[in-house]
Amino acid sequence: MDALNQLVSRLEGAFSGRLVSVVLYGAAATPGWSDQFSDYNVLCVVKEITPKELADFEPVLKWWQEQNHPAPLLMSEEEVYNSADSFPIEFRDMKHRRKVLFGIDPIADLKVSDADYRTQVEYELRSKLLRLRTQGAAVLSEDARLLGLCAESVATFCVLGRHVLTLAGVTPSEDRREVVRQLAKTLSADMSALESLLDLRESKNVAGVDPMELFARYLVCLGKLVVFVDTVN
């Protein structure tokens, strides 16, 4: 948590009285979290956002990204209170998994529409699947690049898998592998391609993997997630 303490300190110094909240959300905000493969997802709320705020934010952002962390979400108070319908996945995640690192809790009273949530889950799945297909087609004959593409993307689809489980009325695990097992049970489908890619991502033994065959099975798995979400009312 030392990195987060440093981040809050730098944000306080950068915004000098204009900082409203800093909120850690997602897997890293859950008790007992210790997954070295999960990111620090951070929401930073300031009173308003003008070119001055962006300029003040720049050195903090550069420093944070140099530590290999994703860029914090920088939003104004007004944007937070009026954006739940535009970012229902993000705000629903914050509603259920968050830790306030500084200031007030801007998420406590937010309402997230179930209909907006389902729509965004389907949109994210479909758009990311289309992108994966296009990127895969460009490197289909290059085994290392194809495997790298799949391994890089699987974490994102595991996150979306958690939301698929939520839509199904299942409480998702915080562990990616358990999420895959939950998806297999809930959808009555073979999700082993996702487990193989988690092995690859975590540098475990994947000797003898056929990149084309794994990619094909991966696409089938993701397609089943899309079909399931499409049936949820």
C-alpha cells in the first residue's frame, strides 16, 4: 500500500485544496488482497477540471504510470454524480469494492440502473471480442504474438466474466481462476481455454500449446459469454 500512500500524497500536493476524494476500487480494494497480477484502479475526484487541473495532474500521472499502474480516473464532483448511466460497470464495481483513501466517499449514494449495467456488459464483451478477432487475424501465423495477444487480453475478459456472473445472480469470486470455474458451471460450458491463458499469463508451464487451437477455443468461450448476456432481461 506504500505506492497508494505516495499517490495520495502527490495528489494532495498537486491539487492543493481542490482534491475531494481518492478511491481505490476493484480487486485491490478487497480485504486480504494479495494478487500481484491485479492492478490498482483509482478514482480521483477534484472540485472541477480545467486546463490547470490537467497541468497539475500531469507530473503525478507520469510518475504513477512509470510504476506500471493504470492511469487514475480523474473526474469532477459533478461528473461523478451524473455519470452512473454512462459508466455503470465502473460505478457498480466501485459500489461493491472500494476503499476511500482520501476525503469523502463519492460513491455511497450513487444509483446504478440494472438495465444500463446489462447493456454496458454486453457492449464491452462484443466490442472487445471484435477487437480481439481483428488483432488475432493480423498475427495468426505468428505463434508468439498470437499467444501474447491472448494472454494480454484474458485478464480483461475475466473482469467482464465477473459481471456476467453478477447478471446471472451469482456472487463472483475475487480469484480469476475461480471466476472461470464459476462461469463454466453457470453457463454449462467448457472454459478451459481461459485457464490455459491464465497459466500463460502467470508464466506457468504451457509446453505443447498450439496457439491456433487455443485461440479458436478462446473465441468460442468468449462467444458463449456474449450469447448468455444477450439472453438476460
